Amino acid sequence: MVDLSAFKDAMSQLAAAVAIVTTGSESEPHGTTVSAFMSLSLNPPMVLVSLDGKSSLLALLAEGSSIGINVLSTEQDVLARRFADKSVDRFAGVEWLMKDGAPQLAGDHTWVAGTVSRIIAAGDHFLVLVDVEAAEVNSNCPLLYWQREFGTHGTIKPGEVRTQPVEG
């Protein structure tokens, strides 16, 4: 059996996009920060989000629920921390609007919205499969999570050799 600390350390080496998954209504928006989000299918367009089994957002979702995935921009690291904190009103003072049936945060990097098609138990998490109905990309840089820190992506030209991570 793998040592859980070693497993967590290994997983911290994977760079992941940071997203805030949202659902709810104009009067009752809900959201939480995730880094386990991925494209699942092109035909039909689908994405997958992994939520902790104890997630308050998961408790609000069922097949047919509207859901939004706000892939965050580098300017939104404060929001990533805020929406991960269970002790605060996550939407208080945050600029957002209802779009495509779910709350969209202002300034996000990428927006994907759709309908929950299935929820599948997987260990202590649940995989939420989403049929995508809307998508858009903004011109800012994506926020990434790597080695338990926030950062962003830097391009490498073909043949370029780097020994240090790209800054900012």
C-alpha cells in the first residue's frame, strides 16, 4: 500500500488549472475551488470535475443540475483561496453574474457551463460528468497550482533547454 504522504507529494508535482465550480441561482449562488477538472469528450462535448464527498457543493448537485466551471486567471489567486475556505461567505463582495444557468465570476480565464449528466463515486471523491452547453476563453493567463503554490504557464520555444521553472 502506498504511503499517503508520498502519494500527496507525488500529486503536488502535477501542474493543474485552478477552477471554481459553481451552481445555484441569482439569490443563492454556491461555489468551491477545485484543481481536479479536465476535458472528457469532444463528441459530445463533456468535462469532468472531481469533488470531495463532503463538499457542500456536491450535496447541491444531481443529474440535470446546471453547473459552471470558472477556470481562474492569474489575477484570481485570492478567489481560489476564498472559495476553498469553508468558513466564509464565498460570494460576498465578489463580482459575478448568472450566465448559461450558473454563476460566472468576472475576470475568469475560461468559462465552461453545462448540465450534470452523471455523478460517479470514486474513493472519497465523486466524479461529476458535465454535458457542455457553453464555453468561452478570455485573453488573460490561466492560474495553475503546482507544488502547493499558485503560478502560471510559460511557453518554451522548440529546442530551448530550461533548468529552472519559468517565472510569472
